Amino acid sequence: MPEICRFFGIIIRMFFDEHDPPHFHAEYQGNKAVFDFTGNIMKGSLHSKTATRLVREWIDLRLNKLEEDWELARAGKEIKKIAPLE
């Protein structure tokens, strides 16, 4: 699963050939969650309110890039890295 971003110990990944709705996988300190592009957790938990808040902030700032990567992944094309929070 390609890594598209890493910030503050949070790893963001997106699978190729994924199913709808658009989503990505986040990992923080061994805990995993699947987020949709509105910031809702579809599965799992990061077990950290701060990490979850940071992921949601990242989504708000990078939504267009996430949507572009989703379309690339669905088309079987190479996913691009997305800028982290700083």
C-alpha cells in the first residue's frame, strides 16, 4: 500500500483498486483507522484525539490532492505524495 504522507508520527496510505467511498488508511503508534474524505472514521481508531484532529486538519487542507490521488489509484496509476502538516 503506497504511503502518500507522513507527519507527526502519522502515516497516511492509499490502496490501489480500492472500493468506494473514497478513503485512506492512517496509522499512529501501531493503531490504524480508515478515514473518508470528510474526516469520518469508517473503521478502527488512532486511539489519540490529537492524532485524529491532525488527520482531519490535513484532510481539510489537502482535500483536492486526496481526490486526485483517489482517481489515480482507481485508474491503476501511480499515486503522488501529498504535503504533510508543518
